[in-house]
Amino acid sequence: MTDIQRQKIKEKILEDLNSLSSEIRELEVICQPISPECALGDLARFELMNDQVVSEKALKESRSRENRLKYTLSKINDETFGLCEVCEEEISIQRLLILPESTLCIECASAYSF
């Protein structure tokens, strides 16, 4: 992998982290507990609680991806960065530009997907 490719991936990671940071802040606001004193009907409260469950799942996934991206950023200069953990072949630059936290090439990811 060239230095230019590493730089492009690093820029993508930083861009994704910035976007995730905003998304996480928004989701944290949405996931605030609903006050029992809030004047809502039972149906409206139930709908808000369902929406909150979906938002909490999205928040958990966003935080998880944020952690993976931060870890990837810390490893970007390692000589093994960009190598598939299974077959040890290079992961395509196109894949890394879409999912910089990828640790498997497309072939191995397809074989090990569950």
C-alpha cells in the first residue's frame, strides 16, 4: 500500500469519525428518558418508547463503529494494515475507502459471513 493510499484512507476515517460524532450526539439526545410527567397519551408514549429502542440500537452501533475506526486509525501506519486477517492478501483499496475498518478481503468476508 502506498503512502498516498494510506493518506486517503486516513482522510476517510477522519471524515467518518466526524460524521459519527454528530450522529452520536443527536442519538444521545433522542435516547434521553421520557419523563413520566410528560403529558402524552398511552399510545403516543408507547410509540416514543419504540422509537427510543430503535435509536438506542443505532446509538450502540454508531459507538461500536466509532471505536473500530479509532482503532483502525491507530494502526494505519503498521506494516500489516490493509492485509486480510485470514489469507494475508491485500484488501482492495476500494473496499478500504468504503469500509476503512475492514480486516477481511471481500473473498474471506464472503466465506466467513454469518
